[in-house]
Amino acid sequence: MQSRPSSKPVWEVHQKTPGLWWPPALIILLLISVFGFVHFLQSLLPTQGSFLLLERFALSPTKASGLSPDVTSDGVMYTFLTHAFLHADAAHLILNSFWFYVFAQPLAMRFCAGRHNSTVQQLSGSFIFLAFFLSAAVFSGFIYVLMNLQVYVVLVGASGAISAVMGAAIRVGLRRFQPGGVESGKALSILDPKVFTASVLFIGSNLALLTPAGDFLLFGGDAARVAWEAHIAGYLYGLVMFSYFDRLTLSGR
């Protein structure tokens, strides 16, 4: 005999759990606010000051690898994190913030939910989400450096970490309806047809940037500015490492 799913909408179910919504909303809005605040400060700087800011906090493969004669790699390790909070321009900031807002919601709700109705324990889920985001920024930056050791470029933007959020979110967001929402139930396998299809589309669209046709169709010939290496690395990180971080949050449920 099959059990019928609850007819109540997800938001009604969550009303019984005090404070369930604000921890995930807080961490998402906090990160977006930091993105915006840093860019606002950058916009106030003169051209030379903005250049120095990028020089100091953007991720440079030649510097991070120690190949630059001007600096040792020990002095720029922090840029594996700081690059994620810089953006090239307002359009870059808005686009990243939008996609982060869209995909971070199910993931943050998953990490923060069901923690015995305790605000403190729900906040611990927010810290786990933050750890996931920051570690994804480091990993995607590391892969970007490895693939651009001889190239004098700099990496800015949170797109690598946001790609990780996307990769993790599809493992819970593409499931069939769950009475408890994205917070409950088992996540989809990496090899699930829906996850696999989404992954092929994401990775394929990034690799398409390497072709003239893909470059023109997707970015109007300006794909050289797109860090496809960080995107793919971040996505794969989120896809695989979601299980580890999800287990951390499950231990408190």
C-alpha cells in the first residue's frame, strides 16, 4: 500500500519549526552583502587604487605558484580566498549574486534544517554551509592556478564557489517531490540520470567556450574573461563533496 504525500505545502510544514528560515537566509544575504560592499569600496578607489587592490587580493597563478620573480608564494596564499570576494564590474557582481541566491537557498536550507529546533544548532548548519563555500573557492582557485601556471592573468569572482553550490544543490533540488522539502530525504546519486544530464550540460557549456562558435554564441566573443577551469573544478567539488558536508549536518538532526 502506497502512502500519500502530505497535502500541506512545504511552507506550512515549516511553520511548526521556529526559526527554521532565518539562519539560511542570514548566511546567504550576508555573503551577497559582503560581495556588494567590497565592490562598492572598490568603486570608490581611483584607477591606481583599484589596480593595487586587485594586485594584492586577486588570485594570480604566477604569484601563487612562486613563478613570479617579484613575490614568493608564501605571501599570497590568502588570495585563494580573497579572490572570491572581488568582482570585475557591476555586471559580474550582479550575475554572480543572482545565481548564488538561486542555488544557495536549497543547499543552505538542507544544511540548516532539522537541527532539533535549536537556533544555535541551526546556526552551526550555517557555518557548515560557509565552510563548504570557502573551501570550494580555495579548491577551484587551486585548479585554476594549476591550469594557468605560465599565464599572466588574475582570477576574481565567486563563480568557482558558486558553481560548487550549484553542483551540490542539484543533488537535492532535482529530486521528486519530498513532503519535507529539500531538507529531508536522501540526496540523488552523482550517477542519477538527472544529475548526470545536468552535469554534462554544465561542463559541456563551459568547454564550449574553447571553440570559436561556443565563444561567440555564449559570450559574444568575450569568453577569454570567463574562468571555465574554476567553474568546472568548483562544480565537480560541489557534486562530490556535498555528501561529506551533508553527513556533517545529518549528525545534528
